[in-house]
Amino acid sequence: MRLLSGSVLLSAVFCQWVLACVPPHIRVEVPAVVQAGYVLSRVNLFPCGQKVLFFTACDPDFTVLSDGTIVTRRVTRVTTEGKSFCVWAHEQGQQKWRVDVSLTHADEAPKAPVLKRFRRRWSPPPIYLKENTPGPYPKDLEQIGSDSSQNQTVYYRISGPGVDQHPVDVFKVETLSGMLSVLRPLDREEFPQLTFTARVFNKFTHKETDLPLPITVHIEDVNDNAPVATGRLQFTVVEQSPPGTVVGTINATDRDEPNTSHTKIKYSLLSSAELFTIHSFSGVITTRTSTLDRETQAKLFVAVELRDMGGASDGLSTTSTATILLTDINDNPPTFRETIYKGTVEENQADKLILRIPVDDKDLEGTPNWQAVFKITKGNQNGNFRVETDPKTNEALLYVSKPLDHEKGAVVTLELVAQNVAPLVGTGASWRSVPVEVRVGNVDEGPEFSPPLLVLRVKENVPNGTLIGTYTAIDPETKSGNGITYYEESEPASWIRVAENTGELRTTNTIDRESKFVSNGTYNMTVRAVDESKKSGVGTVMIIIDDINDNVPFFPKSYVVLCEKEGQLGSVLLEAQDIDDDPYSAPFTFELGDAAEGKWKLKDAKDTSVVLQQATAMPMGEYEVPLLVKDRQGTGGEQVVRVKVCECVGTTGAEECVAQRRSVVLGVGAVLAMLLALALLLLLFLLFIFICTTKREKFYLDDNGAGMLLKSNTEAPGEEVTSDLRVAPPVGEDRDGLVKGGAEQTTLTSPTAFPGGHQTLQKSSFHTMRHEFSSATGHHDNVYGTAAHYGDGFYGDTGYVKYSDAFATWRTNELYLDRKIGYFGEEDEDRYAADLLKHYGYEGEGSPAGSVGCCSELGGDETLDFLDTLGPKFRTLAHICTHRGERE
């Protein structure tokens, strides 16, 4: 047994050393006297990898830095027997490992080069001070000493944080000995480390004998802060969630030194442990059970303990409360409060509320889990009822939507089912239903047609008086049709007459399927039935009209434009239609009439269209093309299509002739030009009448003229003015108008009145006088009077020179026109230049009245016939003057 126990102990020790990553023993050779700050050795931490180890020395004369360096804290003497102490290495919160350190005298063994003591500058090791160490104070920390103190008398001074900077008056130094002391406790959470500066001076010269020495004081942590929860402490989870559902995470912090056991927090539940669990070190809360019920308890409060030191009993702890809200699911169906509901409604009523049926639902109010939806699952085959939901009260609202008939049933039984907007989950329950009884009250009703809608079929164009059907009604109270009379309630086209006593329906006018009163081949009329008590009812008759072939195809557009195209024969698409229905309409057949053969041809015939093309090139103009169009049954007739062949402008499908386009553009200007021309003609006509009807007054045409005009201010039939218009040679004529040289006188007669107040002009003879005279140049020419020729008469003036009767040249015309233009161009007293050459816009064709200018046309090359075309105003003036001359 002892042997077994020893083996187990050795095995445990062996395993412990195997698991340790630090060497179990360190041996160091040192001088007999080891000064403070002497570096003895360093623990080899390479096998430990990333592990963070903490060291403590079991002998207060030595200290171990965080990197494993072993340093003397005080002057130490090593005897020949040597000196031993231990160093503990441990991980945070884990097992410790012991390292034995042996110091031997340097005289006993040769010194290793790495442990050779070199002369150093004064550099004490870092100083470690536990936070909040209890008094009394001051407490000695470390003695500093400069190498210069061996040869000189020196004193020490310190400055910096902890001395004369914040926090002040924490450290002090003994001036002569160099002993450092702390004057009050420090809090690591406030000052984890303080570094100040030490200086050494010669006591007599007060000069620094060495370089300034930085001294670092590390404040070692103690577990003096409890964990504190941070962040939100309210979480939500769906009711009836399965076990293991994550609810939320509690976060906490600890002000103590991180990555130490002082800040290793353990979480544990103090309440609701039967419903939830929490992970010890992550703080994640999860569900333990699936029985969480929002309807039982919607809000849960869970107390959580936060303890540092990994949950050790000597750790500090706090308590926080987490609030967990349960969200709703639809695990409760709506329920009815009664086992049966009853209501009453009168027959023939519609859209009337019968009942309000309440329901209860435990789910969250206002959500789809609570909102009710009602359905009528039985008893509503005819659709007489409808049910809605009151959004505020969640009640069922039962309406009668179509009138009920007491004679068909005094009581109607319905089944009403209540559901939710959301489907049921997490429960074995089903939707609830309840029976509803509706009693139908009895009222006196009018006759009823059976069926309410009568459908009849008839061909169009049947003879008047044809019986197409019978529509009768019965009294629902007596179940009889006796004593009921019938009338047309609505009969838009007056095609059908209903017999008053029998309800027979007969035609009274021709039924036309293509009428505007027919829609989709059906025609509707309503019939009213009235019983002896003056109660009435209405029924509807729908007549389906069968089509017959009573219409032929036709061209909706009987006038089309065919656009000429250079280098090819023009064509145009013709569309036909037939208002009959299938099979009496399309497809159509198209043929050319006899009169169109050789000029036109047809191609690309479709169901309702054909292309009309020129057979030969034809000049522009309008043509009438006869076309024979027949429907599918061969019924049709000849149609005449007017085709205008022209040059077109515009886009395809919207072409128009160039002439039409110009006419449209210039139409307004052309009309205005015509109106202006007519106005000018009227003014000129009035002017000449005014001139010819003035009182007799002499006007000498020139110095040599023998003729004269008589001025008159009276229009005919007024004062008769007679005057002689003499044509005489220009030589020898006196101022009194007497003709010398044997000139023959021609007299203008006055107009003769027609019955009715109109006047005509009578012809008068005309003679020309020839007279030889000598011009200033000595030439002798024939001299004629002026010859304004109107019909067979002449308007006379002197001074016209014609070289000979045989030579009619433009020179003769030129001389005459010069004298005539000069005369009418003068404005003397009451004469106006009204007969001048006018410019008018060309209107496309000649005016039937001719030009209004006095010189617009000339006669033949050798005659004076051109004087016959001087215009109607000259002819009228000449006739008026001629007739008046005859009357005088």
C-alpha cells in the first residue's frame, strides 16, 4: 500500500513538472557581497509560448520582474555554504510552479561569463507597491545609491509625478541615505504606474555627480472593485420558444486589472432558473423550457449575480435584474360567448343589420392574432346574408344582403365560424363555430314573375303581330295568377306589346338587330304585373335577336385620294364593311364594274379590303369607279367610289392633294381679293353713272377737239340732256363745237326705258371723217375722230391720227393709247382718274367680266376691234350718253 501511494505521489509530481513550462531549478554563481539591483539570472520562458505568467519571490531580498529576471533588492552576503530561495510562477487563476534558485560563492566555482558582475550605473529595479495598502505611513520602499557615493559625499533629490506633480506628496527620499518612502495609499484604478526622477548631487559643490535616474513605481492590483452590468437589460423572446432559444446577453465590466482573476466574471441566475439559463462566463441567457406563455405572464424579471475571481467565494459580486418580454403568437382562437344566436328580419328587406355577435380572444389586442374574420359556412347557399367585422369591437356584423321570402322559409339557420387574420400556431385548438337562427317576418307582397329573367330568341324582321312568348306572374300569397294584369314597364324601341290579361308578347314593329337599342345581339324590356290589391312586381325579358342577311357590304369612304408616284401606277386601299353579323358579312368578294374595265384593276383582296390600282396611266382628276361588293353569302350590290388622282403631300396615311392644300392655305386671301375686285367694279360703275347724268356742260378735250361732254347732276330718268358728239378733223374746229371741213356729225341717243324701270341702250350710227391736214413737219395724214367703240356706236374724241387705212400697225395703237391715257389720267374739276390700269392677283382662271382697265386689251393688228373689249363700265357709259343724245 505504501509503495502504491509513493508511486502515485511521484507520478503526480512528475506530471506537474511535465505540465510546467518553467525550469524547476536555477543555479547562479555570485560574489560574496551582492549589491542591490544585481541581476542574478532570468527564468527561461520560451517553452511557455503565449502564456502570461506572474512571478513572486519567497525571499524579500529578491524580486522577479515580469519577464522572469531575478534581481536583488538589498545588499546580500553569500557565505561559502551558499544561499537558496524560491520563485513562484503561476498563470491567472491556475496552478503555481516552483523554481528553486541556488546562489554559490564565486570562489568555489568559476564564474560564468553571463553572470559576471560588471560595474554599472546606478539603476535600481522597478518598485512594486500594492494599492490601498493599510498604514501606518510612511513606508520604506527601496534605497537608491549612486556609484559616485563611493568617492564623494552626495545627497539625493526626487521630482516628478507623485512628488511635486499630480499626485503630489506621495513619495519622498531620505537626502543622505537615498531611502525612498511612500507617504499615503494609492489606487491602482487611478494611478496604475508612477515614474519620477532621482538626482544625486555633491554635498559640497552641489553639482550632479551622475545622470538623472528614472524610477518607476508599479501599483499592484488588489480585488477592490466588484463587477458592474453595462448595456441594456431588457430583452424579448417569442412565447412558446423551444429550449435553447437565445434571449439576450448581459455585459459587465470590472475596474480591476484586466486579464487577471480580479476581472474574471462569472454569471449566475438568482431567479427564474426553471425558465432560463445563463452561460457562466459569456452572460448569454437562453430559454430552458417551451412553456413560456404571454397570456399567463407577459413580462418576466430575472435576477443575475455578477461575481469576479471566476466565481470564487472570496470574489466581489453585484446583482442586476434583466427584464424579459414575451411576444405574442396566435395560440388562442376567438371564442363565442353564447352557444346560439337568434335574430329577426322582415321579408323583402335588404342591406339590413340583423345581429352583432361578440367574440373573445386572449391574444394581443389590435394585432392580426386578435383580429377576427367571420365566415358563413352553412345556410347561405343563395347569398342572402353577409358578415363583416367591426374593427373596433372585433364583433361579427350579420347583414341580410338579398331579400328573403317568408313563403319559402320562415326560419333560416346559419353556421358562423370565427377565425383570425393570422393562422393558429403553437396550439392544438381549432377555429370555433356557432349556430345562428334568423326568423323571416311575413308581409303582403306583389306578384312575382317566374323566372325573374325570361330569355327569348327571335329572328329580326319577323312580321308584326308575331307571338314570341308569354311572360306571367303569380301572387306569392295565393300561389295563383288570377286577377293579374300586365303592362310594359320599359320597352325602348316599341317593338313588343304585352297582352294585358294573358302576358303574351307580340311584335308591333320591325325588329332590327342593327338598331342602336340592341347590344351584343340582345334587346331588354321589363314587364310590370299588378294584382287586385294594386301590389306590383317587375320582371325582365331578354330577347336574343338572330341575324338575317338584310344588309349588303358598303364602302364607308366613297371618296378617296390616289397619289401619283413617279415611274409606277398609283393605287389606293379600299375598306368595306357590313353591319350584319357572321356568317352574313366578311369575307367579301370584290369585282370591277363594266365601265371600269381597262382603266382600273383590283389586287390584294383581304377579308374586308381590296387595293384599287390604275391599269393605265391616267391624267390627274376625279373618276367614278363602279365596284361590285358581295358578302360571304353572295349578297351585295354595285358601289361607286369617287377617286381623285393627284400629286400628294404629307405622310403615309395622311396624304392630301397639293391643290387642296394650296386651296386651304390661300382660300381666305382669294376670297378677300374677289370681294375687293367686286367693290372696285361697283364704285367705278357708280362713278360713270354720276358723270353721264350730270347737267350739260361743255368740256373741251383739247385745243383742236370738236367734241365735248355735257355735265349733268341728274340721274335718268330726270332732266334730259342732249348733246352732239361730233367727230371732226382737228383743223378748223371752233370752240362752239361746230364742225368745219365737212365732217359728218354722229349723235348719241339717250337710253330707252324698259318696263319695270330698267333701261336699254339703243345703237347709233357712226361715221368717220377723213381730213387732210398739214402737220408741223409738212406731212399729210388721214385724221380720224376718236373711236371708243361700244357695240355699233363710238365714243368720240379728237386727235387720233391713223397713217392710212391699209396700214394698221402698233404705232397707230400707241398714239391712240397715249392720248386716251393722258385724258383719263388728268384730274380736272369733277373728273377723276378712275379708269387706270389695275393689278389684280391671278385667281386661276380668267374673269368673265374681263379686265377693268381702260387699256387692258387691244384689237386686231389692223383694225380698231379691240375697242369692243374695253370693259362693261365704258359700254354702259357709252350707251347712257348715246341714248340721252338721241332724246335731246
